[in-house]
Amino acid sequence: MRLEDFDYHLPDERIAQTPVEPRDSARLLVDRGSADPEHRYVHELDQLLCPGDLLVVNDSRVIPARLKLRRASGGAAEVLLLEPLEPARRHWEALLRPGAKLRVGERLHAVDGTAIVEVGARRPAGDTFEVSIVGEGDPLDLLAHVGEMPLPPYISTPLPADRRERYQTVYAAEPGSAAAPTAGLHLTPSLLERLATHDVGLARVELVVGLDTFQPVSAADPRQHRIHSERYAVHPEVLERCRAARRVVAVGTTSVRALESAATLGQLEGRTELFIHRPYDWQLVDVLMTNFHLPRTTLLLMIDAFVGDRWRRLYTDAMEQGYRFLSFGDAMLLDRHLT
């Protein structure tokens, strides 16, 4: 396996910079195996799933985790909070810029001079830091005031404060993620109601989206990539419903990782370093709704493990048909059982 096997040309103009409205008006490329794919829309999902299917979503909530701060010297600093290290959310694992220049104990300030973050020690892996929120009040309230939604670097237009919910799923619950489970951004309350009427079940899992979202694969053999652990939780009832379902339809790669971690590791919650690539013995997920991913990423390796080499034909077709790519882009519906 070679890293270049997971490369493709992605022109800048195909990277969606803004989300479509309404959410479920995004296009949906439907995998039909060796036959040509269908070109549909997310709002038609109730016509594409079947009674007895179980739709599984990741309900982790994105926090405004990107903090643009100032050093005491006046220089700019940026903090990206990745995951809280304790329940009170005072201490976090974070990416820092400029990481090489910041000192342990240094405080970083908002534009009004208020101290917000204190820099701690590097984490054992060496690429992240421990930091503390030092402002007064509830840390999440403080982040809501001074933080920005952590949009991926390929999105150049920040979301204004009054549109933050557009980088949030409509069912988001527990705050904690540093990036949205983006396939779920397409779902709307009305679509979920129609699916329920169609006897398609809904189940929730949690996977706190963290560092690996921001880390490209660099190893020549991508199987040698060190994937970072992420926190997940799958309720026992959800696992039982998955095993009883006609098909398990995972919304997004994070839902896949939570479900397959629970089944493969035999632990319903904890931290997972599960790296899904070929060959992989699938345990639960039958169908995957997912956005189009960056080349040379662990997410694309997961897609390859799910549908094999035909991902290339699907991506080529999507490119030729004008689909929008990445976080604010369109989606596809993949079935691993098709040939």
C-alpha cells in the first residue's frame, strides 16, 4: 500500500466555502456498485433507506475552540483547543502557534487585555500542549465569547457569530469536539421525522473529533501513520439495536469509528486508536453517508476499506458532475455489500 494510491486532483474551486441552504438540499451521490451511481439529494434520503434500517449519528457538539490571542509582547498567538483533560474543562490538550516560541507559564490575552489561556507543558507525543483556561466564569461561556468555530484551514471565510449553528448538527448534544462531524450537517429535523415515519430508526453515539482531523498522512506506507486517539461512547442499547437492524447506516466517518471501535475492541466507551484501512473485518456498519474527503487522509483510507477501488470511479464521477467537496460540500451514500 502506497500513499500515492490515495491521491487525486482537487481543484481549489471545488472546495465548498459556504454551506448550502437548506441543509438537506445538498447533492447526494448514491453508490450502485458496478452500475453507474445515481445523482440525488439529501432530502431524498427517506426514499433511499428502507424500513428496519438504523441511522446512527454522532451527536458530539463543536465548541468555538479557535482562540486568536496576543502575547504580553504584543505578538499574535493562536490556540486550538482539542479536548478537555478533566470534567471542569479548565485544562485542555491544544495546538499552539507559535508553539516553538511559547513558554510554560506564559499567559495569552484577548484583544482587551484579559488573560485567557496559560501555556503548560508539551504533551508526551510532542506536537500538542497542555493549556489552562484562566479567565473567570464557566470556561464554555468564555469560549463562546472569545472563541471562533474551528473551521478547517481550506475554508477561508469564517462563520459570523450569528451563524455558528451552521457548523453544528441539529442534534448536537455534549460539547467537546474540535471539528464538526460534517456528514451530519446535511440532516434536518423534517428529514429525520420523515425517516421515522418510514420506520427508519435513529441512534446516537459520541466521538469527540480531535487532532487527527488536522493531521495529514505523511508516511510512504499509510498503514504506518500514527493515528491519534479520540474519546467515544456507544450505549449498550445502541449496540443491541445495531445488531437487530436490517442495515446499519452510519452518518459520517466518526460514527463509523465509534461503532466499529465498540464492536472490535469490545469496549463501549473509552479512547480509540482504531485505524480502519484495508484489509478490515467490518463488524456493524453496512451503509455510510459521508462527505468527499481530502486526498492522502485516513478518512479516504476508510472509504477504500469500505467500498474498495470503486471510490476512485465515484470521486471521478462526482468531479465531472460538479459536486462540491469537503466539509461544506455534498455527500455520497455508500454500500459496502454491493459489487
